[in-house]
Amino acid sequence: MNVESRSPIERRQSAGPSPVSRLIFAIASVFALCLPAAVPAFNLTPIYLETENQLDGSSANRVPPFLRPVVANLLDQFADPAHEALTAVMFGCTGDFDACGFSDANPEAFVPGGVLDGLRWNDNPIFRVSTRASNCRGGGAPVFIDLDTDPLCWMTLFYDAGKRASGHPGEHFAGDRGNPPIALIYRVHYGDMQFLHSMASWDGETAAVTQAHILSWIEFTYKLHDGEIDDLDAPIVKQIPALAPIFERNGFSARSLMTPQALKASSDNDANLRAMALGSLLHTLEDSFSASHAMRDPALAQPTCDALPDAPVPGRISAFYAYNHQDGNKHKARDQSSAAKGQADAAASVVAVGKRVLALFDAGAPWSSAAPYFACLFAIAVPATPAAPGSYAPEA
């Protein structure tokens, strides 16, 4: 597999949807109207082109007219490539910000395909579900899914996760469950893996705990990308012991977590996985600059970072937010390309920081040299500050 041009999933192509598929899509579209307005991240485009063409009616298999408004609502959630644009600018795109995100006819003009896969993975991880447990499909063995390959299952689980997590009291989705385990879609959006988005796991989690999880993930993905982690099949907890509370009960390795559908080791698969690690790292970094994820206080900015005195340093984080009880529409407003573009133009912007991070990789800096800079980037004002929805809670 060419890691520069293919998604890690072998996308399913067919002559067209069957009547059953059209029914499934209609049900999924209804679910979309009931979902929170956005996943907890800068908006991105995990729906691949062939899927988007089918949904928006530009293919031969057009969506019936009465469903098009519903489909438009669905596509609106995932068609704003803020993450892609930010990352493309970091990699050298100098054109219009929105055009950098789409890169016109060649979406990988600036960002390698594997990095794009990792950038999208934080929001749309491929995960394995038991058909018996999930009721996503009838019969057969457990399957690997994501939003693109099985939108009905994805939407059903996402809706269920949001409903249960936002309850009073809400449920906590964590990886310490035994059998059956919690699907990743629950954990990355409403559970203990919200640190992938620079957010707390749930209301009340202290800033120190969230920061520790984020920095541990940054360490893992940094070492995975630069080769310091050489065994892609060893348990993550043996490589990054601080991530034991997250992954100990699951036994995840780098490969089984990020590319579970491609467990066979090969030079292409391994290179793609290491590229994905960089994309995931950049996604987490970018989300820390979103106002609906964390509050950065410019007044608390360090003028320099001792480890890298010439590197840009943003304001300290005075609070991390949890998505569980936020209003989706309020959250989304701070994650659109317009907000990301403003962030890209700011002093000590996410783009300036991202370029410096890429320079560390280009220079071959080991984690021991890079770690102090990331500690500066994710410095917190008061470690005991509890997470909450912030100003993004629903109106009373």
C-alpha cells in the first residue's frame, strides 16, 4: 500500500447502494439531526470523497430530493477542513486558508497521506465492534468500522454515547472495563480519551490530570513517529507507563490501537502508522488552541521556554473543558475554519508552534530534547482547577 496516497482503510467501492443501504442511510440521516452539533475538535473531513459524492447527490446514485436537507445537515458537521488547513499551512501551504484545507484537486499536495489519516484518526478512529454487542449489523464476525465505512453504526453509537454521557449523572466511558470493552468512539468523544482533543475526560477532572494524559499521549506519538518506539506490537503501557490507566485493561499496542484493520506488519503499514502518529500529535496540539476545548490566557504567557528560548510560547492553560455537558452548537462555533484562521494569524499561533514542532522532527531531536518544549506548550496555571463545560453549556 502506498502510504502517501491511500487511507489505511481499503475503502469499499460498489456499483451503488442497495435498497437496504438506502434505508440504512435514511435512518442514519435522521440520527444526524438528533446528534450534538459537532465532534469535540476543530472541524475536519473524515468523510472521504467517494462517500461525500454519494451523500451529496453528485454521483449517479443520487439521494432522493426529500432527504437532501437532512444530508446537507450531516455533511455540514464534517465538511469544514479546519484541521487539514492548519496542518497544510504548517507544512508550507501559503495560499488561501480554506484552499489549503482542501488543496483543490490534490488533498495531499502539502500533507503526506499518512499524516492526514492520523489527523483524522483522533475524531474518527477505526474500531472493532461485536455485532452481538452493538447491534450495528446482523450476523457475521466482529467488524472494523469508522464513519466512512458504516455511517449507520457510527451515528448510532455516537448518538448513544452523547445521550448517556450528558445525563444527570452522566456515564463515564473508560478503558478499565473488562468484557465487553468500551468502543473507542465512546471514549474519544465522551470518555477517558478526550485528551486526544486537549479536553478533560469529564466534569471535575483536575487540570493536572488532563495535562498528564495529554503530555503522555504527546510522548507516545512523538516517539512513535521518530522511531524511538521500535516495537509497534508491544503493549503501549510498557512503552509509556503513564498511560496505564487508559490502556492497561485493553492491551492495546500502537498497531492494534491505530490501525487495527492492518495488523500484519509490513514496511508500508509501519511507515503509514508512524506518519499517523505525527498527525494525531498535531491534532491534539491544534485542539489546545480552540477556545471551546481549553482556555489559554495570554496574560499568563511565558516570554520564552528555557529549553528553546527562540521558540513561540502561547498563554498558559487556565482551564480544560469537558465536552460531555457542552452545547454542541456553541462548541462548534469555536471550531470552524473562521476561528482556526484567526488562530493561525495570531501571535504565538498554533501554526507557528506547529512549524517549530515539525522542525524538531526534521532536526532529529529525541523526545528528551523535545519534552521541555511540550511542557511549556501545555503549561497550566492552577493544577487543581476542575474541568467543566465553561461558557459552552446549554442555556438554562
